[in-house]
Amino acid sequence: MEWQKHRLMIGLAALLVLGGAAIWAVRTRTGDSPVSTTGAGAIEGFPEEISRDDITAIEITRPDEETVRLEHGEGGWRVSAPVSSRADQTSVDSALDKLAELSLDSVAARSATHHEQLEVDAAHGIHVVARHDDEVLADLWIGATRSGNTAVRVEGQDAVGMASGSIRFAFSRDLKDWRDRTILDLEADQVRDVAWVGPNGSFHFQRPMVAPSAPPPDVDAGAEAAEPVPGDWTMVDVSYVPTPEATDADAGVPAAPPGPSTTLDNFQSSKVRTMVSTLARLRAADFAAATVTRETAGISDASARVTLTMADGQVSVLRLGNAVPEATDQFYAVHEGDDTVFVVSRYHSVRISPTSAEFVGSAAPPPSEPEGGAPQFDLGGAGGPGGQIPPELLQQIQQQLQQQGGHP
């Protein structure tokens, strides 16, 4: 028969058809199927263009979590639900950018049966609603990422589009990541006075203004004098109880506790400078649960505190509370004037309530020097009498060290 003459060609054609159908099915399931119609018109209700300046509120709902509402007002962006606090501007900017850049690359599916697989259903998707006052600019379900694009479904629609680029990360954030973690934001060089008061003692330091170093000889003598500059941190007063270092071994009882100390041996001003720099840019590790109050956090007028006074007279006070339950390395803290109860790391808690050890350096014993002033080098039997370097060789070594900037 005629068809038998062309059965090879017919078989190849059938194979190509079946292969194309299989590829189309796979690409449809993974959200990679291109369509002849692109752009927002390919899916009803898909936002064509959103200006980030038009967005005044964003609502983000992740599966099984409370809705986070962000609102823009005179003071900038804030979190208005489920808590009221300043918003983290970097996180907000990321969300605004992704909404403004939203564009439809292709259509992944037309049936609701694909919603779960593409993670645009209520159990897996992130529901994002952008508003301009009462007007809804976008009402979307953000789903899975496939081949660099993101599944997006318009609320109330079965069709699922693939938006260009990865956008889910911009909305998949914990509540704490939408909140501004700034506790203090000061210029450390402008801090002139710092005082710690707590169970470990009281420590008060000041940083006076001093005249700058002498100008070079070639500077015009009639030139205007340079402005004073901040000097080193100096100790004003301290009072703490040193840790007992010995016990009465014969009696088998601890030695009597020492009295309060009013000085810091081996005090290093750089230690204060480092601590002030850390406190001036203090950031929270987390935030206390909504049920935690200042009282339950262990914060009162008697709590450990640090007070920083700026050159212009501005005063900032931080107080440290109890350890966070079931989190031994975190503590509650507040900034006076802010109702927020923050959570800080153990490292930062020590900066708010330090011990005397935080202000001193390790005391290294000075190198010993033999009688006679000149150092002696033992060569283990080599050299002159007693295993010492002969005087003429020692003189050469000293000269070489002096030429290299060393010390004899």
C-alpha cells in the first residue's frame, strides 16, 4: 500500500508530535511555557504598571501568619499591624521596587489545578495587596520560582503568570525583618560624656576638646587657628568592687571582700572609644513578644543603664533588663523615650552593663634587663665565657638593630 512506502516518514512525524506534546506538558507544569500574547493583557487583572510613589500601603500575608501592614505617612514608612513600629526602610524599598518592576513574562497555567504545584494557593502563596489610599493597585498571590521567574496569580483568577525575575524573597520576611532594628543612631565622634551605672559598678568618662597638633612649619603664621578636636577619653570617676582574688586557705573560708575601688589600673581610653562606637550604632537582634512589658522584661529605674551625652547636649539613655526566657544569650533592653522593648545579644548587653575589666588592657610583664643595662644573649655555650656573645659581636648587632629602627 502507498502508506507503507512512507511509513518511516510517518513514524518520524508522529514521534515529533508526541515529543512536542510532552515538552509542552512539562513546561506547562513548571511554569515555563511561553505564550504568543505577553504583557499584562495576557491575564485579566494583572497590573500593567505601578509607580512606587503611588503606593501608600502594602499588606503581606504569609501562610498561617498574621497580616503585616505597612503604611506611608509624614514620618515615612511604618508597620501598623500586627504591631505599631518604625519600618525597616531597606525591606520596604525592596518590596516597592519589586511591585514597580512587575512584568508578565509568560502564562504558566490556565487551570486552578496547577495552583498548589506553582504555590499560588492559600496554603503556599504569599498574598500581597498594594494600595493607594483606598484604591487597590495590585492584589496578587506570589508563588514559586521557576527558571528565574516567579509564579504570580491575580486574586480571583485561575490563570497563573510567570513574572520576570525572582520577587518572592522581597515579601517572604518575618515580622522582625519588616521592623526597624535601630536602637541608637548617633555620631560616635560627637559623644562627649558617657556614664554607666549598674550592679557591676559605676564608670564615668569624658572626652574633652583639645587643640590640634602643631601645624607644619610652612603654614602661614597669620592663618586662622584650627578648631579644637576631640581628645582621648579620660576617667572622671569610677566605683566598683573588685573580684576577690584569694581565699584564706588555713581557715577554709573566702577572704574578706575588698572595699570599693575608685581607680582603674591599666586603664585604656581606646576601650571606652570602642564601646561608645558600638553603642552609638546599636541594633536589636529581635523584638520582645507583644505580651512583654517593661515590667515583665525586668526594666525599671533601678536597672543597669548607660547615658550618652552629645556635644549639642542631647542625652540618650539605654537600660538593660532580664535575660530572654529560653534564650540565654539574649537580653531585653529599652531606649528611654521609645516604647519598644528590644532584644539584644549578650555581646551588646555587656556594652550596656560592663564590668571594670572592659576598660582595662591585659597587663603584660615588662622584659627583664640584666644588671649593667646591656642585654645579654645566651647562645647555649657558644661565644665567650659563660655562653654569652662576645662584646664586639654584641656591638655589631646593636648597630644593625639601630639602623633598622629597632632598639639595642
